[in-house]
Amino acid sequence: GESVGLHLPTLSVQEGDNSIINCAYSNSASDYFIWYKQESGKGPQFIIDIRSNMDKRQGQRVTVLLNKTVKHLSLQIAATQPGDSAVYFCAENISGGSNYKLTFGKGTLLTVNP
Amino acid sequence: DTAVSQTPKYLVTQMGNDKSIKCEQNLGHDTMYWYKQDSKKFLKIMFSYNNKELIINETVPNRFSPKSPDKAHLNLHINSLELGDSAVYFCASSSLVGEQFFGPGTRLTVL
């Protein structure tokens, strides 16, 4: 399967369960964060973003939590579905600095078992 | 109606050759990017252009030369291809600050 040799952190869940994907970011000056989903053979796709003046943001079935104290970001997916199977990346950006540069984390492979 | 498109989707070539990958966006964005994704899925920025001007060059070998004929296009030309250049290359675009929209990727294989 696709995961062979990738050495990505992996998360395997049952369909219908909630998933939590974690990310530790590196730069305490980062003030904008994005979660991307990358399905096999496709480009990364925006899921949800959050700015550093917030600690929680909700979308449709997804919630992002930001803990600036420990530089930690998480993505919660409610009622996980087989179509959620993908690699998930967090990305950080510093506004006002190199405005256009996102730094990506290494990704987590989510597998949803039917 | 594709937002960010890249051609070709697959590119197989011999070491030492020169090749180009093209990217176009129809989102009206001012900023475009090239990323390289290696076999471990690590995604790293290579270049960024804003209104046809280079603003980020992440210590990429000068065999890689981006060209932006207008703000809707950012092409990537690679000279003297090496085995280590094999990867998936993604183009992306964005407005000033915010989410980046990615193309479908070009899988480059150097033999």
C-alpha cells in the first residue's frame, strides 16, 4: 500500500469514530496556521485555518485547536468517513515577515477502516 | 474551470536532460509558488513569485529556473536533470496572505 516506506506518522480509525491529528510547529513568531488534506495522487487541499489570536475554530465536521504556549496545533475530525483517508499537513506562516512562505509539517497518514 | 493547472502530469526523462513544467492559475492571484514533495511526502517550498517578481528562493540549485511571463503563469525549467530531482512538483497560488491553492502535481522521474 501507499504507506510502505513512507515512515509518516499514521493514524488508523474506524469509520464513525472521531480523529485527532496533532502537529507541533517550530516558530513561536508564526501567527497563521493552515491544515491541508492530500489524497493519493492529488495536490494538497485547504481544510481550515486559524490565526494566533484564536485558540479554536470550527468548520464542517472539523475543529482546529491552537495552543501557543506549547506550540501545538490539532485537527479534530468528527464522525470520520472513508473519504477522509489522506495525508494531513499542518502549515505555519509569519505575517509581516516573509508574507508568502508557508512552512509545512511532515504530515500524518490517516486511514479510515470501514 | 480548473483553478491551478500543471502540465505535464507525468514526466519521465534521462539524467542530463533539460525539461520544463508549466503552471497556470485562473484565480486572479498575485502570488505563485513551486514546491517539491519527496518520497517521504515532505513538502518544501522552492520559489515564490509576486506579480512576476521573485520573492522567495529557498537555496534551490541554479539548475532550476522559474519564469513568470505574467502573473497567471509560473513555469519551472530544470537543466541537467539529476536522479535526486525525482519528486512530485506542485505549483500553488494565493492572494496576499492566506490559503494557497495547489495544482494536481507533476511527477518527475529521472532515470
